[in-house]
Amino acid sequence: MLRRLFAFTALFAALLQAAVTRVDVTEKVDLAGYERIAGKVYFAVDPKLPANRAIADVELAPRNAAGLVEFSADLLVLRPKDAAKSNGTAFLEINHKREVIL
């Protein structure tokens, strides 16, 4: 399941011309038949790429040593505990929170 999550996150980032640099899982909680996974996803974007110029003030954001703008988003996944009873779908939420990593 986590492989699918990483694959989805990488696809999401590729569409936005961003790279996922790290995924930190901070919590795993058992719920009635489900597992709730919470954490943070870290991204880096090249402010010079045309697709990223749509990001407000990206050219003004601090850059890392590679010239990329780094930021993070909260991650929440809700998935069935029993994969045999699952249809292969997971609920995934990545909130956009304007948090620039300095």
C-alpha cells in the first residue's frame, strides 16, 4: 500500500513539475477496520520551469543549494486494514499549506 502511495505522490508531483524529496510518516492509528496514516510530504520545485511560474511569488521564495524552492504538505491516508477485503482504493488527502522550508 505504501508503494502505491509513493507512486501516486510521485505522479502528482510530476504533473506539477515538482519532486517529492521525502515522506515522513508520523502516525499510524487503527480505526474500526481501517488504518489512518498521517505525516508530511516534502517537495522541491524549479522556479524557472514555465509550469511552476503559476505558483504565486515562486520567484521570490528562498532556494536551496540546487536552486529549488522547497515546501511541504500534510498527508492523510485512510486505508482498509484487511487488504483481502479491499478493492485497492485508499483515501488520500494532501493539504496545500503555504509552508516554505528555509
